[in-house]
Amino acid sequence: MIVHMEEQVSWRATPYRAPVLDAQGKVIGQTESLLADEEADIFHGLAVKLTDGGRMVEIPAARISRITHTAVHTDVGPGGAALLQPYREEHWYHLGWGGLFRRRPEWREDG
């Protein structure tokens, strides 16, 4: 059996509203925002809307295994999404996509 491994991309190329997968490849949510410092090129993680209940959580960069053109792969185990920290928008300046069809993300202050 040949398994095609999709090309990994930079956090800056994270697809808008990409599916977020747990360690077994099951969809646990979708990306809502990048949590990053663009000027310093520091990726802190993602704000993710969970498919189970729609709760917004933060997935730290250390929990993200890889990002591809079609999905975000994490090391979150089965059932682990329920244990993720809630997203706290007021604590972040984050990189927002600014709209589905924009070519480049733009900075905006939320809150």
C-alpha cells in the first residue's frame, strides 16, 4: 500500500477554516484564527472551533504536528479536544485572514 504524504507548509500558509485533525486523523474542528507574531515570525498556535459543540479552543503550536494545504494535524488524542483550553480572544493580537478570498493575511486587533 502506498500512502501519499501531503506537503507540509509554513504556519503562514495555513488554509482558511481548514479542518483540524486529532492524532488518529479524525476531524475535531476547523481553524478560525492564527495566533502569531508576524513581525517576529513566532507561531503561538491556532484558535479552533470544535465540531462537537462549536466551542472555541486554543491549540498551542507545540501540539500541532504539521500543517498542509488541506488540513492541520495535531497530537491531540481521541477525546482530548474536550480538555483543550478555551480560546480567550482578549489576550491576543492575532493574524486574521481578513476574508476568505484575500491572498495575504492582515493584522487586526480584536476585542
